[in-house]
Amino acid sequence: NPSVEEIESTRLKCGFNKVEFDAEKQQIKFLAEGIEFDLEGIAKGIALDSIKPILQEKGISNGIVSFGESSILAIGKHPNGENWPIGIQNNYNSTDFVHVFLSSNETVITTGSIFNSDERVVNKRKPIISPVSGLPVDSNKTVSIKSESATMGEFLSTVWMILPENDKTILSEKFNKIEILEVDYLDKHDIKTKLTLL
């Protein structure tokens, strides 16, 4: 683990107040040394949003595109109905679902601090770092977002992992047509879910 000094040193290099945006020239400028953008957290979303129009141009109007089950695009209709059922797996029991989203021309994105491996073993993920504390989020939690934009889903699923409840309420007022599922894995027999419809 990094020392308190290393965390503080890194936090001083973080924040949008150290980035200057020039919309007219479509440029950004970093105002401090060591600043960089890392799009890893939304890369799958950008890819899914890019794939969707290509598939539609090729005449593919119904189907699923899945990037490792954490980032899923549902196009058109399921063969047996209107919507595609996208299940969110219980990380303590892979044969059980904690929720099923019904999706058509939407994406379902899941981010979490734990995951269920192919061997059905619960593992910790690469940590999500809190910008407030500089420390990894220390909870067994997943957040799933159903939205039209996969990129927005990737962004919101990660943000929802770290935001305090008050900030979630404020941010919720800015969006619509989004479903947010929070799953807290308290222990193997105690799972708490919260579904928010925006």
C-alpha cells in the first residue's frame, strides 16, 4: 500500500482545476506536471457506442454485444419478446440473479469492487480509488447502469461507487432514462440491493 505521503503527493496532481479546456480549438492543456487522462474506465463504453451504428448500417437490427458480461449492448428485440433480459449475477451464487434489466437499444454496464471468476470464486477487482481519500473503495459492492449511452453507463457506474448519497441525489437530477442498481454484498447470506430510476 502507498504511504500517506505518496497518496497526498498524488492527490495534489489530481482534479479538473489542473486542466484547461479550449472547446473552440478542441484542445486541452495540463496546468501541472504529472497530469494525464486515463480512459480505461470508459473504454468499453466508447467501443460499444462506436459499434452500435456500424451494426445498424450493416442491417443488424437485433442482437447482443457483450464485453465480458460487464458491458453489454442490447440491440432491437429479443426473439421471444420485446426486450432482452440482461441478468445481474449474484457474486456469491453464480446461478442466481440479483436483478434482471429489460433492455432494447440500451446498454447495461456493471462496475464493482468484487467479481465472480469463471471458477465461481469471489475475487477483489483492481481497486477503484476515491478522489477524496486517495484510498481504494473498501466495500464489496457492484453498480449496474442501464442507459442508452454505454460511455455514460461506464462513467456513472464508477462514479456511483465513490459518491456520497447526497452527491448521488444532486447528480440524479441531471439525468433521465437511466436505471441504477447498487448491490452491497455484506456477506454470503446478506445482500442489499437498491434500484434507482431516473
